[in-house]
Amino acid sequence: MGVMKRLTGIVQAKANKALDRVEDPRETLDLSYEKQIEQLAQVKRGVADVATARKRLELQAQQLQSTAAKLQDQARQALAQQREDLAREALSRRAGISTQLEGLKTQHDQLVQQEQKLIVTTQTLQARVESFRTQKETLKASYTAAQAQTKIGEAVSGISESMSDTGMAMQRAQDKIASMQARAGAVEELLASGALPDMTGSSDPLQAELDKTSQQSQIDLELAQMKGALAPPPPSGALGAGTSSEPDTVADDASPGEVVDAPHAASNPSAPDAAPAEAATRPADGQGGPPGGAPAEELFSLGEQAAQQ
Amino acid sequence: MIVRILGEGQYELGGDPLEELEELDAKLLHKIEAGDEPGFHEVLNKAFEKVRGSGTPVDLSRIVPSDLTLPQPDASLEEVRELLASEDTGEA
């Protein structure tokens, strides 16, 4: 038998199985109507699910954008510090994010396509369910006529076919969404754990150095400003927190050695210590990025990580 | 004759196209068995063209079973193969 004929049998049998158990064809009509109503609700839920998945991707893209903007800022900072090597590193990471954004865009396009398909499916199904409701009553009313029995049989086969077609369309959409969500979930985990921006900081000494030197030069700048503005210097703990990422090297590199109290700050990473460090990194990092929450969070995570190491 | 394109809808066809569809059907089976994905899509696309071009869409209010069924236009060979395989497991 040809493929096309076999497919017809398979598709009809899929939904027929649920309807076969009913003895009275009139009940079969009612049951298949109920099944269609159920299916309609499922498809509507499906549309909502795709929309949720799409919005999730959009949110992730925004987060990646923020990270990219931040890396660009870091590259600028590095260049300002005459560290082209670090700038290069930051930009290459930024390129990596750009690749990920491209991947997200492909997924997003596919989701939009699925969403549109499901919306059309919902409309089609809605129309069919309404039309079936009136037809089944007509068929039931004329059930005694022998001809009507054949018609009922045909209607049931026809509706079974439509239902499994819709069911398959739903299944395909769900499969696609599931695989996309798995991938999107991986990106989300990276973002949530801070691994995406901080992978940078923790696994790469160059990036750590950039963070450190940029923090340090900002602290030097603040120090200079404070020295200029005030006669007595502020408590040393605040300054120490900012340089606490690498206490040893900081102590070696820092020019105003007497104010660097890094070992003390590292052993006491309390809130008052951490706050000025964040404030110190904020102005430079915030330059390019939007004023939303995401860049700020990334700043926080970098600061915390530096304090932990 | 009623032909369904999965995920798309039903079309009513009459006259000559039927022979051509049967020919395409035989080729399609051959491509599936050979695992020839490009050939599979080529044959399938011809079938879609024929059905859409020669057929008229069946009104939604008409509830009729199909005589022939074509896979979803974006279905892969593997997907169709799996669907055909469900014939054995599904009806057991």
C-alpha cells in the first residue's frame, strides 16, 4: 500500500481508538464533540505556552545585551589603562555573546512561527467545533435512517482525522518548544549563576586582572578626590574592600600603601565594606549600559565574587 | 477524492491528478526506504504542488474522511518514517 493511503489509516486510527469503545454511534458523536472541546482548550494553552517561551527568550536576549554592553565598557577601561591585551579579551568575550544572541534569535524566530501556526490552528478548530456541534444534532435526529448511520461513520472518521491532525500539530509545537526551552534554560542558568559574565572573572586571570586594576585605578582616583576634598581620610576599611580581590598583589601594586588594608577587609567582608566597592565600580560600568536592573546585578555579582576570592 | 495535508487541511481533487499522485506515492515510498532525504522532499514537494494546485480546499464545516494523506510540509523523512512505524505498534 502506498504511503499516502497508509498515513490516512494511521491518522484516523489515532483518534478513533478513543471513540471506538462507545457502542452507540450517537454517543460517539457526543464524545468526539467533547474531545474536540478538550482539544481546543489544549491548543489555547499551547498558544499561551509558546508566548511565555518567546517572552522568556526576549528577556534572555536583554540580559545578554547588558552583558555585552558591560564587556564593551570593560574593554574601554582596559584601553584607558593601556592594557590592550585585556581589552582584546573583553571584546572577544563580547563576540562570544554576540554568537549566543544569534542563536537566541533563531530560536525566537522559530517560536514566533510556532505561535502563529497555533493561533491559526485554534481558529480553525474553533470553527470546526462549532460547525460539528450543529451537524451532530442533525445526524442524531435522523439516526434511525440507515443512510444516516453511514454518515455518522464518515463524520466520526472525518472528525477523528481532524482531531489527530490537530493533536500532531500540537505535539510538534510542544516538542519544538521543549527543545528550545532546554537550550534557553541552559543560557538562563549561566546567567543566573553569573557564570556567563563571571566565567570571565573566575576562570581567566587576565579578566581578573582587568577587574582588579580597573577597581584599583578608580579607587586611586577616588582617593585623590577625597584627599583633595577632605583633610582627614575616610575609614580605611571601605578602601580595603575595593581592593580585596587579590590582597597580595594589591598590596604590591598599590601606590598609597598605607591606606590599603586588604587582609583585614577580606576577612571581614561585611556590608559597610562592600558598599563603597560597588559604588567605586559603578560609574565606569554604568556608562554604556541601560539604566535597568540587569547591569547593576552583574556589577554586584562581580563585586561579591571578588570579595570571596 | 479528498486529500489531507497534515497541519494544513483537506483538498478535494478530481480527474487526472490522481494517477500522478499514485506515481508520486510509489516514488515517495522508494525514497523513504532508501533514506534519501533530498529525494524525499523533492517528491513530496511535487505532491504538495499537485494537491494545492489542482485541488480546492474543503470547507471547514464539511466533515469528511480523507482518501490520501500527505505529511506536514516541513516533516522530515525520519518523522514520516516514525509515523509509518506507529502503524504497527499503534494498531496492535
